[in-house]
Amino acid sequence: MKKLLAYVLLSLLAANALASETKKHSHSSKTTRSVAPRPLNDHERALHVLDRFTFGSRPGEAEKVLAMGVDKWFEEQLQPASIPNGTLDAKLNQFRTLKMQPKELVQAFPPNNLIRQVAEGKQPMPADPIQACLYEVLIDRYNAQKNANNAAEPQDEAAKKAAEQKAQDDAQHIAQLLLSMPKEKRLPSLMQMPVGDRRTLVMSLKGDLRDKLFADFSPAEREVLQAMNGPQGVITSELQNAKVLRAIYSERQLEEVMTDFWFNHFNVFLNKDADQYLTTSYERDVISPHALGKFRDLLVATAHSPAMLFYLDNWQSIGPNSLAANGGKPPKPGSQAQQQRGLNENYARELMELHTLSVDGGYTQHDVTEVARVFTGWTIQQPELGGGFLFEPKNHEPGKKTVLGTTIKEGGESEGLEVLDMLSRSPKTAHFISLKLARRFVADNPPESLVDRMAQTFLGSDGDIRDVLRTMFHSKEFWSPTVYRAKVKTPLEFVASTIRATGTEVNNAQPLVQVIARMGMPLYQMQPPTGYSTVASAWMNSDALLDRLNFALTLSNGKVGGTKFDASRVLALGVLTSGTDHAIAKPISTGNSGLQRAVSLVEDALVGGDVSPQTQAALERELNDPAIADHILEDPGKPLAMSVALILGSPEFQRR
């Protein structure tokens, strides 16, 4: 109890200190300073580019950037294809779904409607025996659920508990039987078991025994076993795991940061039916390849994407006067009375409000309706089976349209391309995209002068994203001391930067995925089309800060699943860093010289020794609190772990 209370007290005090410090920093950045702050030194410049263009600095990375040169490092990041990425590739190879097309995903990890059709004999069973083994279990589960729904009386609570216990006992017996066999015989033996036993095993086996059994199967075999207990969950889990691993291990950090930026700009919601099967290819084939290219190409790719068409319902949009709306016949004169039948304006509205012009872009409701008419016929071929883009002429609204005062001649699919071209080259779009980029990389309220110059580059380069980023990177505003460590990290950025900064090894990213979700950012699951925000106000509240500090405490004590944290490694990195001329850690007065030195070295390792007087005072208060000091000195390893947790929870580390 004493330990729990001490930890909770520490978390609350540190959370309050961070909230106060963040508010103070935000306020001071908006006021006019009477004395100009000193320019960033070389080491701070290296930390600044790493904070803004990566998911966090790794140990020794600032020194590598300095040796290469900040400008050269940035240019290299703008050309990601030239950067080897072997470590990440090896980690992602275990996830088969990342390379699959939507149609393959549907067949390999079937949705309920496909299982129902196979169960009813309307679709054939897969020819592959392992895949058929999966289908048999899912059909058995489907039939059991159907029978349960038709049951006259629900099972009482005692009977339910007894059935659950029996299932767990049976699952353990089956698992032990399989473990007694040679590894190469386990899967064939499992496939020969009655389908009920297979279903019991995957649904009821828990804990270490499950982990031990599953560990000896190949990644593809594990996917099939996991799919028996929820096919779509495998796709979601691998997609989320991959995002966290990319953020942590990719050498092409700017590409990953920009992919995350554009995914939120062109957001889709993973949990919306068919998008469970379409989101993997959306990020892989649409967002990532265009993340550093021309904005128009990215805009056109998202407009054609089945994931976007499904998410914003455009695939169902039918022109009021189209052949499809009139029983396959040409519209009769005067049929305009049925003006909106089948027309869906969701995509048209978000295209202008969120993707291009902005909410203040000067368009009207008439423009929204006209753009919706333009994009009728842009649909998906069998979305429930993972089909691709299809332009369906019979769904398209005939006749010319007028968008933002410009006449769009009748031309089928080309009408949409003309509108996308017009929107991508609009000065309003140039300003909006530049503002969002500056908000992500510079400050929550970026200087208008910088946004204007970036917008001019956008227009002059035909929307070249690399050139816009270069204009920002070489600006005085980007390098201003007032924006140094002024951006608050999102939950994804905080977790990834914590792992990177501490050199923690990740063997299983799923626990980190769950941590990020608890912090309010479930990956790929932002339901509104706005995507996740990058401004401080979206993430700075007492509950969120407490979650972050609890994560720091749990990690520093080696209790985050799937990770291997080594506090002594952080200390060693601090020793190396403290020997350089940029280490400026201030001594902590704790009455314990070893603890003082440990805190100082941890500051060097995690934040370059750059802590404010306010943070320094807060650290002293916490480490001198008898309730905390007595606790952490009970164990020689506790002071070091607590020091790491305190610095990870500090305002300096929470900001980038």
C-alpha cells in the first residue's frame, strides 16, 4: 500500500507540475519578450530537427546528425528510398497482412457475411487445408451463435461459469497434448482434431500456456490460430503493431512522420465495416508513397481509394438524374423534382472543408452539391469482397456543373479529376496545407509570415511537398528559440520517443498499442474525418498526463509487456553524454550523492541535460520527500528507475 500511495502521489504531483509548466510555456510563447533569447547552439539545433522530423531522438543520434550536418541529414530524410531499413523490415516480416491486397485479406480473414454464405452453401470452402481449418472453426462459431440466439431461455449465471471453467480445462488439456508432440506435428494434429476442440483451444486458452504454445508456430500459422478467435482482429492488430514499430525502428523517420500527418489529414475510420479490409492498402499504397511528393497526386489517390470512398459513403452516391436513378432510362424532362435522391454530399463537403480549401475556403452549399454531383459514379466494385475503384457511368449525374464559379463540362470521371486539379492549385488550399504543416512542425499558432512563404512555395512548385518542407526548414521561424521544445507530443509520439530515447527493445508492440489507446489515441480509430490533432489542447489534461506518467513508471520498472527496459543502459548513455561540452545538467540536492549523480546523468541521456529551473525544483521536492526517498532507497535499483520515470514525465521530455 505504501508503495502504491507513493507512486500515485508522485504521478499526481508531477502531472500538476507538467500541466502548470506547459500552460506557462504556451503563454510565454505568445507574449513579446523584452530581451531576445539566445540562438540555438549546434547541439540544440540537432535535437530540434530530431524532435520535429522524427518520433524522437535515439541515444547518440544528435551527435550523428552533428557529424553529418543538420542540412545534409534533412535532405537525406527527404529521399527515404536511399536509406536502408533492414532492422524495421525484419520486424515487419512477421506480419503477413501488411503485404496483402484487400481481396486477399477478405479470403484469408473472412468477414461474417462470407462465413454465413459458406455455411449456407452459397460459397465454396477454401481449397487450402489450413485455410479450410480456419473456416470450419468460424462456421462452427457462427452456427453456435445462431443456435444461442434461437434458444428459448438464456443460460443462468452459474451454468455460464461452469461452462467457461470446463472450456478452460479442456483448452489446457488440448494445449498440453500438443506441447507433448514434436513441433512439426502440432499443426497437422490440431487440424485433425474435431472442430469443437479447435474452437475451444483458441477461445479459452489463456496466459503463459497459450503464449508457450503459440510461440512455436510460424507467423503465418499464428495468424490462422488467432483468426479462429476473430479474423478482423488479426488485420487490425498487425496494422497497429506495424505503425508503432515503424515509429520506433524506421530509419526513414521523416517519411513515417509525414505518413502519419497525411493519414490524419485524409482520415478514414478503421472500424467502419469494409474499411477493416481497406485501410492497410490505403496507408501502404495511397498515403505513404505520396507522403513527400506532389499534393495533387496524393489528393487524386485518396479520391480514388476504396477506403475513402467507403468511409465517406461516396461509393453509394447516385446522381438524381442518372440512368441508375431512373430505372436505366434517360431522365424525363422536369425530373429535377427528385433533386437529391441517392446523392451523398459527405465526400464533397470534407474534400473542400478538410482536404483542400478549409472551412473558411469561400465555398457555398451550392458548391458542395455541385461537387457531389461531379463525383457520382465514383464507386467500389464489391466492397464487401475487397474490390477496387470503379467508375460507374450509369450512376453519374449528366450535364454540366458549376463549382466555385467554374463550369465543369460533362465528361464522366474526368469531371472529378478537373475539380481535384482546380482545388489542389487553389491559393486557399496552399495556405491551408501550409498552415497545417507549420502547425505540426513549428508551433500550434505558427507565424503567418512563415505560412505565407510556404504557401507561395506550394503554388510555385505545383504543390511539391518536399519544397514546402524545405521552405519551412530554412526559415528563421523554424529555428527560433521560442519554438524550441514548444510542441506537446501526441500519445503516439510520447510512447515512441520514450522507447527510442531509453533504447528499450520491443519484442511485441501490442502492449504499446494498448498504452497509446488508453492515452486517448487508439490507432486508426478516430471516427470523425478530422483525424487526430497535433495541438497541445487536444492532449493536455490531468487524466492524460497521469496516464503518461504511469506509463513512464511502469516502463522504468520493467513491467511493460513485450519490452526489455534496462535502466543501467540509460545511465551509461548519460555517462557518455556528460563527457561532451553540451551536457548542462544541474546538480540535484538530495542528501544522497549517488542519487544526485544518477539524476544528473539521466537528464543528460534523455533531454540533453536541458532542464528548466522549475523542473529542477520539482525533481528536488519529489526526491527529498521522505515518503518517496525512503521507498526508492529500499532497493538499489529503485533510485535509477525513479529518476528515469521523473525525467520522462518532465515538461522537457513531454514536449518536442
